[in-house]
Amino acid sequence: MELFTSMGFEKNPFSKFSAEDEYKYLKEIYEVPKFYQTLMDEIVEGNSRYLLGERGIGKSALMFYLIEDLKNKDIYSILIDEYDGIPTKNNERELLTLIEKNVVTKLGVELLCDKSKIKKLKKDDREKLTFLINIFFKNISKHKVKELYEEVSKTKKKNFFKRLCNAFLIKPINTILSGATTVVGSTVSQALGLPVIDNNVVYLQFISELSERDSVRDYSKMNYKDLKEILRETALILGKLGYKKLIIFFDKIDEYAKLKSQIESIVEFIEPIVTDTSLIYSREFGFEFLLWSKLKEKMKEKQVRFDKTRPIDIDWSNDELKKILSRRLSFFSKNKVKMEMIFSDGKILDRIIELANGSPRQMTMLLARIYEEQSKIDTNATGFSEKAVQLGMNNFCQTFEYELFYPKMSIKDVVNRILKVGKIDFTISDLASATKKSQQTASNWIRTMKNVGFVEETEGVNGGRAKMYKVIEPKIQYMIENELIYLG
């Protein structure tokens, strides 16, 4: 018998750690933060915000939850989370093009689902829509179009009447899927019955302030200013189609491989957009940036206006983390399993939450380690034994991937230097003695330990002279208390 069955679950509740993997049932397991409704109200108004948090804190989960709720408020939201091919700096034109392509591609598929929306547009706007689809609709496979269609059409099958309408309006999508292997913009605009246009003529309609002095301007050479104007016009067309606002979510920027998780590179990558106040504070659309909290100070140096767009720091209290865990257990057991049923002692749960350091993902990862150890000990157990908990905690702390959270340094060396001292509270001399290095070298190392948040200087003194430092990272504390080495 599988352990999860013995514990009362329908499947292992600790096998997945990311919002992307749990997207289908996110609404069932997600606990909204206290600021959620205020944030939602601001997004609906089109206000741009910076949502900051450590990796694994739940930024993507929050975003997915917001996007689902925004659908019910007639907000047109898109997600930008893939950046392949975008230059790492001086990329303002490419980033705006990426945004426009994502907006238009999604819109094209939505209109293939419900062609009748086009009737709301006047002749000039239909011509503009043709231009947008011709130029910015991504060249994608029929399979991808089908995936997008199925994603969009889910919200349209709510009753019998709408199912009938959908059966009638599905004709454009069938036209697309019966054609060539790759779907291009001109094919989509034809399937939608949009007018045939001269792309360059309509392009000049988008940038009317340029047409008089530059009537021969070629749309293939559009610049950043042109793209900003086109994005605004796109948002206006969306409004005429029935959407209240265009909201653009940026996520996973720090995971773009070319940036190598380097703080300076990540900030340089987004600098052209986040420092363009006329773009960020536009009335026609809003930007929601889900960012690694370690970027904040460097962004301030780049004159990002946090005073005008107040950032939200995402964090969770211990009680909130318990609620998150409770919802997870309830969902995977159909409301049968409670927290007290799988932990022999309530203090164990407090310790688990402490080691997770405020992160829902780390909490699930730790529970997965405990679950693995319990599976090795006894698959017929109805809860976690003390031995499984201890072995799981040991494994979690010793193999934790700090390098994902602290780039551009040999973090394993930093952790092991603290462990060599073997004490929660120590002095520079203690570190120098344990590592057999000079006081100056030890002092430099402690500066790094403080900067990454592993230790803090305490008020107490040793013998009235030496400064004292305290280990505050819970996983390192645990390894010191249990005399464990860090494996990395």
C-alpha cells in the first residue's frame, strides 16, 4: 500500500512544489494574502505595481490567482514569462515587441473563438486590428493554436445557449486548423473576415503624429516610440471589444538563462521599461512585475520610482503558512486529513515552518523529504514518525540549494565556514580560529554573512570588547545544533 493511502490522501500531497505544476487546482489550495483585495482593486484600475519576494515565496501562485479573478472582471491580462532571443540590455524595442506579440496572439485566438466581437469595431478599428494581427500574431503551430483555443473557450461553455453559439462560431478555428502546419497572422485575419489592407498605410494611422512629416515611413522599421503608441492603440481597441483594461504581468525574469541569475544583469534587462514613467503610468494599461526581492536595492540605484509605484513585499506569517498547509492536506484528502493527524507533536509543525523560513515552497519541499523518509520506514503509517521527521529535516538542511537564492558567490563555502565555528553565537576570533585565517579575512567573511542574511550582529559583547554575531538562518542553525555538515 502506498504511504499516502495509509495517511488518508488520494495521492501524494507533497510531490509538486511550483504554482505552474499545480495550476489546475491552485484555487483549492491557495491562501490569499492579507493585501490581496487592495491589490486586486488597484490592478482593476490599471495601476502598475512591483510584487517583490524571495524565490519560492509564492509570487507565481499569486499571479495565477490574480489572473483567474481578473477574467471575471472583464480585464484583459497577459503573462510574459519567456524571454528567449531578447537582448540582455538596450532591449526596449524588443521587450515592447514581445508584449505586443503576446497581446495580439492571445486576442487573435479569442476572436477565432468568438468572431462576433469584431462587429463592435468601426471600419478604421477593424483595419487597425488587421494590421495588428498581420504584423504581431506569432507564427505558431496548429497544435499551439489548439491549446490556446481550448484554454480560452473553457470560460465560454457555461450554459446550453453559449455551447450552441460556440458550435456555430467555431468555424474560423476549424479553418485555421485545417490549413498549413504553421499559423501566421495573415491566415488568422482572413479567417476572421477582416478587411484586406495595405499594412504600411494603416501603420501610419497608428502613429498619426508622424504621418505628415514622414509619410513614407516603413512599418518594418518601427522604433520604440512607435511601439509605445501601437500598444496604447491596442489597449483602446481592446476597450472597444468590451475589455475594461489591459494588464501585463512580467514573471520569471530572474530565470532567463542569459542573465545567469546575476542581480546587475537582471536589473539592466528590465531597466528600459521600469524607468520609462510614461509607459509605466499609462492610463491605457498597467504593468505588474513579479520580481526577486534581491533586485530592489539595485533598482533604486537605477532610479526606479518606488515612491510613485509602491512595491509590495510578499511574505507569510506562521499562521498563514499553517493555513496554506491545512488547505493542501484538505484538498488531497477530500477534507479528511487534518494537520494534527499527521504530526505526533504540534511542536514538530512549528519547527517545520521555522526551517521553511517563510516560504510555502520550502515548506512543501521539506514535507516531501519527510514523506520520503517515512516511506522508507513504514508505508502503513498514518502519520509522520519522529524518526522520519528528523531524517527528513537533516536531508533538507544538508542539501538545500542556497545558490538559487544567493548568486554570484560560492555560497557553499560561506555556509561551511559558519558550520566550522560550531556555535550559534560567535566572534570574529572564533571564525578566524576555526578556519585558521587572519582576523581581517574573518571580518570580511562576516560582512558577507551579514549581507546575505545568515548572521546578525548582536548587542551583547564578549568580555566587554569583542563584537558578537548570531546565526539567524534557521537551516544553518539546525545543522549547528545537530552537528551536521553541509553537502550542497
